[in-house]
Amino acid sequence: MNAGLALINENFSSAIFSLPHRTNIIWGGNDEIAPLRTGKLLEDQLSNARLNVINGAGHVPMATHTTILIIFY
């Protein structure tokens, strides 16, 4: 929760929206910390992004759904 609150005070838009690379966004469908709408917004705003939603995953899908993540790499 502390990390989430600290992010409120940071403006990452200059870094995020200037990414020239293809970006693979992996999001937990049940993320209660950063809702799915945030991932969809990022996908819309980044020119080379693709959103991959892992249904049933929460905020840390890399820890809970490791076998599914292999598909995205």
C-alpha cells in the first residue's frame, strides 16, 4: 500500500508516453491495487503496446501465474 500511495505523487507520463519500443503489458484481471481500466488506458496511450490480461490473477501475476507468463515472452 505504501508503494501505491507513493506513486500518486509521481508523474511518469513523460517516461511512459515516449517509449519507442513494443510494450507487452501483463495485467491481473482481479488486480485490486491497480484496476484493469488502468492497463487499458496504458494500452490506448502507448503507440506500440499490447495488453495481456491474466484472468484470475491479482496484482502480482508473475508470482501467482508463472506458467501462464511464459506464453507472453
